[in-house]
Amino acid sequence: MDNHDIERQSLLSGLLDPPNQGNGKNGSRRRRFRHCKTAPPAADGISLEVNTSKSIPHSQSVIGNLHPSFKQVAACLSVYLGVGAICFYIVRHDIKGKKTNAIVDDLYFCVVTMTTVGYGDLVPDNVLSKLLACAFVFSGMAVVGLILSKAVDYLIDKQEALLVKALHMRSKLSTTDIMKEIETKRVEYKFIMITAFLVVLIAIGTIFLVLVEKKDIVDAFYCVCCTITTLGYGDQSFSTEGGRIFAVVWILTSTLCLSLFFLNIAELNTERRRRALVKWVLTRKVTITDLEAADIDNDEVVEAAEFILYKLKEMGKITQEDISLVMEEFEQLDIDDSGTLSISDITQA
């Protein structure tokens, strides 16, 4: 094996740190990773229809991984509620229902509208107020979906380290161990955090309705369930000024938390399927068909780099398109067209 081939192979085979590379073959093999064969179908009972965007938490786009700061969230929410409160204050006489304080009612109506709870205790009663309600329900759903849900998701992610520390209090894990634990069981820990937040919010809402709104325990819990699921039958709602002030914050957080709860259940199921697939790929016996598929350069020998690519594709972690994109970047950086990257290549690039 010439020097170029040894250096090129080390780019991927170094991941396994093999003690010896063995004897190589003559001839040029640069660009051999461009045309990687597709892995054969999995055995019956193991589905390969794995959502690769879910299998690797950090494979999302840069924009998707950026969580808005709480200042941006507060600013956006303040603008929405402020504009909504002003608009509905102007048409307050055209909104019928049980009223308390004009400003509180307007904020309460904005939140009930944007979260699609729609109790029916306050409803628009003419053309202008109905058109305003239509505009604010669509814009409110956009605010909830694009900004607030990301902020809540980010807040929950930040609590994962505290949860890991609490679960391993006696183990005295280092920061590195905590980060590794979070990365390995991110979906499970996130599910625990969301569930805990949801239970707390349900309990707070129920207690508040009993103590402040003077509802019995069954009606209070019934109202909480109708609210967080945005069912909004309308027979139970917040009717006092203090209750509606509380509802402005509580309805936002509880409805978002429930949405994340169900979303995380789906993500948890996808993660378990992915792990089952990975386990099957790593434990099943390698066959001659596998070797033929993994032999990218058709030299009847499968090297470590070829085997890694084959197994990663079989797990659904990478695709042929991913390999092609990486090879395109490699070719752009390989200025001297040597099949290897050096400091001079990076400098000239």
C-alpha cells in the first residue's frame, strides 16, 4: 500500500484504532467512498423505516437547533398580547359574556384565542370583532408553534443535567459523565421532565380553581383537563378577575407542556425503534452478501473504513447522499488532487 492510500484510509479507519492495517493492494482508490453500495434489506420483523432525523438528536439543521432567548420570547409574546389587548379593548363593547376588568378580560381573551381553548365565556358579537378574532387565532398559533414551544423545550432541556445529578446523587458523576448520560438517554430524561412539569401544572391549576374560583374538586379537575387539551366545552372556565390573571400564564404553559408531552411520546417510540435496529445490526451474523455489499472498491477485501460506512448505512445513520456531500467537500479541500488532506491543502483552500 502506498503512502497516499495509507493516509486516506486512516481518515475513517482511525476511528477504530486498529493495531495493524495488514498488507494493502496496488492501484489508486481515491473516490472509492463516492459509490457506496446500499445495505441489503433487514430480516423480517425488524423495520428499516426509521426516521433518521429522530435517530440522531443533533442531525437537525443549525436553525432547528437554535432556541430563541427568553428576551426574544418575552418581546414577541408582549407584542402579541399588547396589540391584541389594545385591539380587543377598542371593540370591548362588541364582545359579549361575563366580564371583570376590561384589560384583564382582553389579555385573557387573547390567550384563550391563541391557544384555541375557546371557552365561550367571552365571544365576539359583530363583524369587526369576529374578523379580529380570526386574525389573532392564526397569528397566535404561529407564535405558539414557532417561538413559545421552542422556549419551553429549551427550558426542559436545561433541567436534564439537574435530573441526572439527582438520579445519580450517590455516584458523584463528573461533568463529562453527566453530559454522556444525557446524550445517551436524552429522550427518556426529556420525557421524565415534561411529565413532571405537566403533573405539577395540573395540580396547580386544580388547586387554584378550588381555592380561588370556588369549584369543587371534580369540576376543577374537569376544567383543567378541558383547558390543557384545548377542548373548551365552556361549561367551566375562569370567571373571576384573579382567576383570569392566573389563567393568562397557566393556560399558555399547560397547553404547551401537553403538546410537548405527546410529541415526546412519539419521539420516544422512534428512539426505541432506532435502538432496536442498531442492536439487530450489531448482533446479527455477517454474511457473504454483507461483505460483497460493503466492498466498495470491489477488491474482494473489506477494510475497516468500508465496514464502518456499510454498518452506518444499515443502521440508517447516514445515507448515500450524506457520503456524496462529504466527498464533495473533501474534493474541494484536496487542492493538489492527491487523495489526502494536508495543512497546505487547508491553507490554500
